[in-house]
Amino acid sequence: MIDHLSKRLEAEDLSRVEDILEAMKRRIVEVSQPTIDDLWERRLITRHLRTRIQDLLTKPDIGNSDGWKKCLRSANFISLENFTRQIDGDMALIGQSGVKHHEYAIPQDGTERRTYMGLHRQPFDHQGLSVVVAYKPTLHEQPYHAHSRTDENSLAVHPTTGFALFDNGLPSDITKMKPGEMIKFRKGTPHTLKNPTNLLSADVSVKLPHALDDRISLSHANIGDYISSNPHPNFRGRKVRPTIKDTAGANIHRRYQIEDLDQRYRVDYLEVGPGQSVEHFDIEGIRRNTYALMTIFAPQGSANAEIYVGGDFPTPQRVELGEWLAMSDKFQDGVSLSNRSDKTSIVYLAREIE
């Protein structure tokens, strides 16, 4: 009797969770411009459900349940909701409260904070390019991992060290990156990024749609088996060569063009000193129906930065640390930048191109 009741309650719980998840997926697709409250309500519900489902799947009598496994896949899918869809029009500022983030827990040395923004208007991040910022604490090293289908291109905002592993299991390519430099890890290459300093550091990657679910987690226990069973001559980690732009008003302007799996995007890195202005920042191309995303970083050790963005709109838009400015292809001819603060502002801009 008790066993029968338990199974009945389990079936009812499964049905309720399935209904909740399906309703959230439908709402993500149907609502063209969700509010910040909508975004975070769904995210918090999904986090709670995913934790409970993962706990259920560890139980011997439920672990092989196809129904609960399907629910977990749905919850993972909902967590990829594209927060850029909260904006409207050709230009919009996404404040810190409207930016998707999560804590990327690392058992060895604490927590790495990450933020995610989509370069597109599709409902889910894995349907278009996304920009991911990783804030690494003091001397933090990410767990080794690889990507099964895509390359990884990471731009160092602050000093960063990249490691790529080859067949001997030791770091055979150790790359020290200065601010504004980018590293490329070829598909399948075991790699990690490390903050080699005693201060918080950041790096930024543009993730292709396929990159959000192609991660291969590696550990000391299995990395040797992975290397021995994969074609290690193709492993590589190296710096990407930028175009150096001579942009008046910017101390440094580097432009990177990347192509992977038939998708192309550009990334700009500029340093604009205190009181300096860039009268014409040539954005040079934004793919139709996508957005260029601009954000601001402070020099390492500083907590404040800002930039005023001007152009084809009445009032210059102020962008502060942690905020994102989304711009449609209407602005592909360029904007102006003005740093009215007493600190250098690091400007990062990414966009998909035709």
C-alpha cells in the first residue's frame, strides 16, 4: 500500500514538474520582450528544479527514470534563455540587474563569476553567438576541459596565462597574455586559463551556438585517457594575431576577426585614457537582426570605469562597469566614445558579421 502510494505521488510530482517546465519554455518563445522580473523568476525556478531533479536522479529507484531525465534536459534548456531579448529598439542599455550570471563553483579555490549576453534576438543563447565574461579570483585556475566541436577564442582583459596540453599530459604550450591579447585553443585541445596575479582578473570569450553544450570536463583521473584516445597532433593553443587600428583618442585599439563553423564575428579592444575622446569608433559591420554588444572594464585593481557613447541619437549614453550597450546594424558606421572619468576605461565590443 505504502509502495503504491509512493509511486502515485512520484508520478504526480513528475507530471507537475513537466507542466511547469513546458509552460516556461512556451513563454520564453512567445514573449518577444521579457521583463527583468520574468527573466529572473524563470531562472530562479529553473535553478531550484534542476537541483531537486539532480538529487532525485541519484536515488536507486528513480535514477533510470526517462521522465525525470527529460525534465533535467528541459531545465538545462531553459537556463539558456537569452537575456538580450529584454531590450527594444536599435539601442538599449542593459543594466547590471538585467545581465545573466552564475557562480561557476571551483572546489579548489573558491568561485569564478561569469556573465552571459547573446548577440542575437533568438529565444535561447545556443541559437546564436553569446559573449561570456569570466571573472577569475586571485591565482585562480579553471578546471582543464576541451570542446568537442568548436575552437575557443578568449581575450584577456587583464593579465592571463593560458595552458594547452599535448600528448605527454604536461603543459607544452604556456602562453602569457597581456591585456588586449587573445588566445585560441583548437577544437579538442585540453586547456585552461589562469589568473597569475593577486588581483581579480577577467577574460571574455565569444561562444558559438554549438559551444554551450560541447564542453568535455577533464580531471587528473581521466585526462590521460582522453589524450591517449584523441588525435593529439591537432591539439594547439596559440595567440591570435589582431589588426592594430590607428584610432585617434584611443591609447590601444586591437581588432580580431574570427571564423569558426561558418560563423564570423569581430571583437574590438580599446583603452581610452582619462579625459580622452574617440570621435569616430568605426564598428565596421553588424549582421542584420543581431546586436553589437559593448561593455566596459576597469584596469586591474580599479573598481570604477565609464564611457559615454555618442552617435545617431540625441543624448550620449553612459555605460558603466558591469553594464552592456546593445546596438543594431543601424550603428555599423560608427559611434563616438568619451571617457570623462579619472581612470582609463577598457572598451570591449563584439558583433557577428555577414
